[in-house]
Amino acid sequence: MTPYRAWAAPAPGAALEPFEYDPGPLGAEEVEITVEHCGICHSDLSMLDNEWGFTAYPFVPGHEVVGRVTALGTHAKGVVLGQRVGLGWNASSCLHCDACLAGNQQLCREVQPTIGGRHGGFADKVRAHWVWVMPLPDGLDPAECGPLLCGGITVFSPLRELGIPPTARVAVVGIGGLGHMALKFCRAWGCEVTAFTTSASKEEEARAFGAHHVVTTGDAAALQALAGHFDLIIDTVNVPLDWNGLLAALAPKGKLHVVGAVLEPIAVPAFSLIMGQKSLSGSPTGSRGALDSMLGFAARHGVAPKSEHFPMRRVNDALDHLRAGKARYRIVLDADFG
């Protein structure tokens, strides 16, 4: 079989290099996707640097894949040859555990990330179980929608899973790769949306993304004035925050929901939760059903990430751009293997 061509890191933190590998026989329930575009997520950097302790090398990043189906296993379902599809953070799950049978495949104990123990989408081709390969709605631009498949579903899931009504007052902490999409989804959901940002210079952009209000987190008076205000606060950043201050900004029964991968423990006194019956929660990406719902919602409401494009041969420049905090606001690689 013709080897797959990819870009891989030979060691933690190393630059990516051209890499070829033999994927072996196509599994009976697998789908082969020829990659057209692949977003870069901060999780790719975390895995590249082995921050989470389970990266295998050589490591091929990439889990926001858009492409065409070019091969199907004998028992693959739901897609057809030539169809444009997407693949996100997860590439397989057991489909028989309680979580899978309840429609929460993302919580399966055997769920396998697209870039965990397998090679990802910084490649000419990639494979996944058919359950996780999603047909893309016609209303989405295939060159732009890759970041929806990880970042987008990550910030959409809290609205869906927590039963947030369109009358809710929602705040988004951090106006970056996740946060700017959260603002767009929350506004389209119908919520009153407030952006929390450390940079006052982002106010105009935050409003363009959907925020009705913008608060600079260093403004103590503004934060104090919001005490008891929010039904939901979505934290999209991966740094420690003033957790008690955020909990104080919640209305009774309000929820502080964490989707940013903060590595340090979150210290919260019990009474900050008990008084007001507030909750602190978190979630990963989403189930296949949630992904389909998110894609349909995005297509109907015109929700798309703000992205910058690099040819895949410049993948190391793109990763450096992201590391330097210069991405505005997601990066998409365009496959150029020829």
C-alpha cells in the first residue's frame, strides 16, 4: 500500500519533519479521509510537548480535519466515497459501554483521541472509526470549519449539556481561540453575552464576535458590580484565575464551567458553592450527536471561526505563530502534498 505522508515530531518539543508510515490494512469499520484542511489547536502544542504525559513519538498532530472520503471499510456506515467530512478530537470509542450506549461516546473509558496512540491530520490522509467521521452540512465553508470540530464543540457543549436557556446571562473568560467561538455561539443561542478579557484592546473585536458587554478583568470595580449576575460563566483559558471572584459573579444556581486545560489544581472553598447553590464543572469536547448538532447550528446561524491559513509545508512557522500568541484566532493548515 502507498505510505501516508505526514509531518511528525521525533521528540517532545521538536520541529516537525516530513514523515511517511504504512497504516496497514483498512479496518472493517474504518474510514480513510484525504485531508484538505486541518486546524491547529493548542492541544496539538500540549501533545507535541508531552504536557499531558501520554504522547507517543514520532508524533503527527492534527485533530480538526476536513477532507474527502477516499476509502471505506467493509462495515463502515454513514458516509460515502467522495463525501466531504470532518474529524475532531476523537477517532474511536468502544460503542458498548454504558457511556457509549447513553450517547456519551466522548466519555467512553476506551475512547481514543485522533492524536493519542495514532497519527493525526497533519498528513495527506488519516483514518478513524466511522462513528466519529461526520458529514459536513452544505452551509459550512470547508476551508474554515475545521476549528469547529474541536474548539467549536468544546464551547458549544456547555450550552447543550447544561440546558442553558436563550434568556440566560452568560460570560466568557478569555477572547482567544476558544473564547471568540464561545462568544459567537452564545450570541447565536440567544443569550446576553459578556466578554471577560485581560486586554482592553480586544473590546471592539469581542463585540464583533457577539459580546453585548466587555469587562477588563483587572477592573475590580466592574467585577464587583457584576456580583450575582451570571447564570453561566465559561472559562476558556488555561491559566489560574480568581476562582472565588468568578463564583461571586454567579447568580443563585449559577454555573462556572471550565473548558480551558488548567494544569494547576482549582482551589474553591465549599461555602463559595454552598451559598447560592452554585456549581463548578467541566467538560471535554462532545458526543457524535453533539457534534452533529453543533455543525447544524453553526451552518444555520453562520457561526465560523476567525482563522489564518498556512500551507502545510509551513507547519513549523504556523506552530511558532501559535506559541507566540499571535494567532487571530485559529490557524488552519491547507494540505499541499501534491
